[in-house]
Amino acid sequence: MKTEDNFKILLDIMHAANQHANRPAMVIEEETYTYKDLIGQAKSISHTLCNLKESVIGITAENRIETYASILAVLLTGKTYVMLHPDIPIERNRQIALQAGLELLLYSNLGDQVLPPDICVGRVCTTSYKPTYMAEHELYKKMKSNVPAYLIFTSGSTGAPKGVPISRNNLDAFYEAYQQLGWQVNENDRMLQMFELTFDVSVVSFLYPLTRGACVYTVPQHGLKYLNILDILERHQLTFAAIAPSVLRLSRAYFPEIQLPALRYLVVTAEATDLQLLGEFRPCIPNATVINLYGPTEATIYCTSYVIPTEGGKHHNGMAAIGKPFPGMEAIIANEKGHPLPPNQTGELWISGPQIMQGYWQAPEKSASCFVYRNDGKLFYRTGDRCQIDEEGDIIYCGRMDNQVKIQGFRIELGEIEYRVKQFYRNLADAVVLPICGPQGNYELHLAIERNATKEIAELEAYLQYHLPPYMLPKQIHLLNCFPLNKNNKTDRKKILQIIQNKDEYGYQ
């Protein structure tokens, strides 16, 4: 395959597919697909895309071979893909489509459920495509390495999702660094893909196994997800799994019954990792190395790693360290003026290197606030994470500096939910969304509003369901007589949290 700049991860996938054509590439809903099936389907879709001028391609996130083949097809043709999930409100998908400049939608069964009819893009159903095995040179065009491989939209404090464009250069830099972490993976491995396709960890969970000729197991979208994950891990004896710690918290009651001796690697990611919880889970995975991987979407999936020892481990308040930067990446802990801090002092984590994207999609002002050139000419991304670096160079995560949280692995700006509430209640002075630890150890979102709200709560809930994805919806809504103020006459979020938790004299409901 000839490209303007070699797209190494894709080259390795194609090489592995040629070597292992008749071996299983994916198991989806208990149906097995070989590399010949997957790549043949991708090439068939690629042939259509090659003959179209459209460059920004939407893909409906469905748990089907056509969806994964569509991702490969877009990458093979040098275009950019944007995932649209059918469970996300159609209005939010509309915003994403308009921001991305979507020109075409690939779908299997749910094309009409992700975009409203008034979004004028071509729609192509991929279920009718049959695998094709034409020569590679008939398909591929030259690829520009600075063109986004994919666009992911994350929560934004202004009420609109913000686009993160990850170029082929970024993805290849990540792939090169990821390989250097020392994974011993080959065609005999069975690897988990549990993440939503709108979440960037799904990219490595899908693509990396294919570079090694391994088999990818996806998780059914029906039923309880964490139980489906446990079932797949045990029944298929998976050897490699990347999971969110929330899966462990939800599974805690089943630890005495879980036996995963085949698991050689457990990656914990997407959320802070509780070392005590992990310690309780260790007997279930007697042969696994556990690695904590950290990274904002802007830094291409992961950018630091920490192998968590069997006993103990570095931590802050019980949450595991995030370790050292990937090869080729650089990290500093900066004070408010951007000056590096010495070891063991807390500041903001800034990261730099070839995995860092160049700026948000069509948002120069937002980009200017988060991306900074230092005096040495290096571009750094300000993560908003409070961290320290110890004497051994390991980064210790200490929490967020702003109102951003992670729920189910998804990054959420609390300000976006508050913005939507204020849009609904035009006469509402303030709204506060707080993450509160639920009975199973997972964080839930709680919304507090003052009693002068003029509309019914049921109407508010319906409005939020229309505009926000399920993982951003408040678990509970609380009415207060008035919001307490701090010494600076600002809304006292800590006091509101106490009110909600203690049901005290402020009129909690």
C-alpha cells in the first residue's frame, strides 16, 4: 500500500490480515468473523468511498461487523470518521453532525435513529455490501498524515460538544509508543472491546489486537453491561482486557465466584483506580499484570502508564498513580504561571509530544485556552488534572482542577448540564450539578435547583433527555429553598453537597 506518509498501524493490520486470513478476527454477539471476512467487508465499503468526494464520514455505532468494517474502510481511504450513537439524543447528534461538517452516513440497521431527516447527508446502508478481495493497489489513494483519522466530540461547558480531531500522525505516534510498553501479544490472544465506539479507548481496543492477528470480543448492548463483560471474560477465557474501574465496583459481590486464570493483562483505564478495590479483585486474576493507563482524548487515547504492583502501589488517597509518560511524550507539573514545580508539589499536569492534537475542531478560542507554546517552542496541552511527580518520575493523580468529572469513563463538563438546566428555566438564577458516590461505589450526578423553578420537574427531565446522552442525566433532582453562599458571595457547592447528603435545614427535597 502506497501512502504519502506510511500509516503504520493500518499497514500492520493489513499485514496481519494477510498472514491470518482464516483465523478469527472478531466475535460479535457470539458470531465469529475471520480476518478475511472483516477486511473483505472493509475493502468492499472502501471501494465505494474511494469514488466519493465526501471526506467527513459519520458511522452509526452498532455492535455489528459492518460497523467495524466501516471504521477500517474510512481509514483505508484517507478520510475522517465520526461515530454517532443511537442511544444519544438525536438533537445532540444533530449538533455533532453540523459541527463536524458531516457529508455521509454509513449505517447497518439504525441510520434513521441517529440523525433527523433535515440533516442533508447521503446515507449508505452497509449490510448489502459483500466482502471483496480485489488487489490493494486498486483501492488506496495517497493519505495525508495531518488529516484527522477520527473526530471525537466530548462534553463542553458552553452547552455544545467540542470536537477533538486526532490525525493519522497522532494515531501512529500513539501506536509506536504503545508497542514499546512491552505487550507480549500474538494471534493466539483473545482481547476485550467493552467501550462505546464514541469513546476513544474503543479505538485501541479494536485496532491494536488486529495488528497482532489476535481476536477481538465485543460486548452485547442488551442486558447489564458489566455482567456481559464478566460472562465473556470467563466463558471465552480472554487473555487481555481493558476495563473501566466502575466494572469492578459493580462486580464486587461476584468476586468470590470469578476465576480468570487465562487473563495475562488487565488494563484499568478511563477513571481513577481504587487500589483497595483492585486488591480485592486480585485473587480472580492470579496470572495477570495490571497496568493503569491514563490519557485525555486530546493526547490520543493514553499517554502515561503505571504497572500496579501486586502489593501496595503508589497512590493519592487510595487512587493509583498514573505513572510515567509514554516514550516520546513529556509531562510537567505547572503552577498558575506555567512554571514547572519541583517533585511532590501539586499543580496542573501539562503534556507535550507527537500524540497531542493541534487544537479543537473549529474552536480557536477554546484551543488557545488549553494549548500553550512554552519558551522552548514545544506545544503543551493543559489537562486540568491536579497532579504531583515524585522523585522517581511517577505522576500521582490528585483530582480535577475544574468542574469536569468522569462517569462510566465518559468525560463530562458539569457546566454543560447546568447550562441546559438554565436554558430550560429562563428565570433560574443558578443550578448546580454534583457528582456523589452511590451505594455501589460509582459516582452519580445530582442536580440542585432553587424552589422558584416555574416548571414541573418531569418537564425538565424530558428536556434533558432530549438534549443530553444517558450518562449525563442527573440521577436525582433536589429542590432547595435557596442556595447557600460562601464568604465571597458565590454559590457554595461544598455546602450544597452537604445539604444533599445530610438532608439538613435548607429545605432539602
